[in-house]
Amino acid sequence: MSRTALPEFLSNAAVPTELQSVILGLADVSVTISQALAKGALAGVLGAAGAENVQGEDQKKLDVIANDLIKDALAALPAVRGLASEEEPDVLACHTDGQYLVTFDPLDGSSNIDINSMVGTIFSVLPHTGSAAVTEQDFLQPGRQQAAAGYILYGPSVMLVLSTGNGVAMFTLDQDQNRYLLTEADINIPVEAKEFSINMSNQRHWVAGMQHYISDLLLGKEGPRGKDFNMRWVAAMVADVHRILCRGGLFTYPWDSRKPEQAGKLRLMYEANPMGFLVEQAGGEVWTPEGKILDIQPEHIHQRVPVILGAASEVKICVDYHQR
Ligand code: F6P
Ligand code: MN
């Protein structure tokens, strides 16, 4: 069976050439990252890097390796005006006439590395609309303005999932030829949710609305929802959202009282916005308890946000529990 390769898909979809170069640059570097991940202990890349990132999290060696690879690959592209990485304190200025700003989480779910479980790279591409010299301010655009967003999931197969604002397409890496081939052209999140995804161990720290919503799900057929729900938690947002795109359901990482000063655990610009863009493009919704995430005006690049995403009607039900 002949399948469409990523470069052909992008030109068929009339994606601007400069944006194509950014997406293809990310696709290329993800192949190198996937090879480092596959070698694992044999290449001595597992374990802690011995440092903390700007988020106060312990870095893994592969967090640092993936970050450096992506940074170098993107900085070499004339279309890239500037970069912001979850692993770096400051934005990085690149080419003065580049059209795009790129934010990325180099290796999402990196606590999964040492157990040989799924991780991913998440990226968001914003148009550059600001001044000649790039500052953090230029990145502070609502998620709705993204020109493209996606992720690479390093799982049993390596997949690139992408939206340029015209639906969501999934590509699988052909590891014999190191190229991504189209395997799903138009993803639609199933309307009816049958699964939910939340770190249940934090239950006692949630707000009342979330407590109430989840306890009603757990009551199953005998409760007010009148049906049973299954639960899944991969502990890598990229893998949990991939499942939502493929099989539906609801994913949430709510605010909780362990770190009351933090709005949530997930990062708006590296995680919530790009994943939100994909989920909306697949017919789903992405909210905080207060409103749509893609409409949030960011205040700083490392901002955190509570996230409720997935099948549109289920997200609405969850938000309603908070607003009652
Ligand atoms: O990037 C943060 C992250 O690793 C997400 O990928 C994931 O959804 C979440 O944190 C896992 O959190 P926890 O450690 O509470 O399971
Ligand atoms: Mn992450």
C-alpha cells in the first residue's frame, strides 16, 4: 500500500513553505531522539542528569539530550525567529527574519524513561508578530493563534500527530526508511466518553467540584451518570492525550492544594496549548474550570494551568460540576 509521506502531505495541504520547514525539522530531530530512546541503557542515556530545570523538576539525562537536539535543529532553520523550551529559563532568539516562534516540551512524561514506558515531544508553532529582537513578550499569544501544534509519541511505534489548523493527522515512523507516513488522515474524538484519566492519588487535594465529578463517575451504573467508566493514567500527558484522540474520554490534571500557589501542574505554552489545539481540531474541548484554555492570554512562558480536555460533552459536564 502506498502511503503519503509527511513532506508530500504538507505540500498537498498548501502549508506555507517556512512552516513546512519547521515541522520537517522537528520530524527529523525526533528520529534521532527515538533512536537514543531505543538504545536506552546500551547507550548510557538513562537516569538522572543531576540538575534541576527551571520548573524545579529533576532532569533526566534524556531531557537534556532531547532539549539540546531540538534546540540545535530548530535554531539552524531560517524560518525560526525564536525558541522557548520547558527545560530552559529564557527564550532564545534565532533568525532575525524568521516568521515563527516555537515552544516545546522536549521529553514529556520523562519519569517514564526509566521504566521503558511511553514519552513524547510536544511542540507549538506561533507566528512572529512582534519586534525585530525577540523577547518573551512575543511568545505571549493565546493558543488560538498557533500556526501548528503537535507531538511525537515514542511508543511501540513512533508517531507524529499534527494539526496546522485543518484537522488532525497521524503519521507513523517507517523505521526502515526514517520517514513519517500518513496512517490516519482526519481524527475525530468519539462523542461518547467511556474513560477518564486523572491521578487519583491526589483526590483529597482537589476542589469540591472535581471531587464530586469523579465520585459520580466512580458510582458507575448505580450513580447519577447511569453508566460505568473505565480509568487510565499513563503519567505522560502526551500518551494520555493520544489515547483520548484515538479512543475518546476525558483527561484532567486539576489544580490541587499540594502547591496552592501553582495554578496547576501542566504548562500552558508547552503542554496545554499545543495539546488543546489538537483536541479542538479533533472536535473536542479544552477548558480550565473557568473557560477555554486556547483563549487564555499568557502572562509568562512557564505559566501553569489546570487542564480538563477530551470529548466535548464530557468536558462540559466536568466544568459544570465546578460552576454549580
Ligand atoms: O509534564 C508533566 C507530566 O509528566 C505530564 O506529562 C503528566 O500528565 C503528569 O506530569 C504526570 O503527573 P503525576 O506525576 O502526578 O502522575
Ligand atoms: Mn511535560
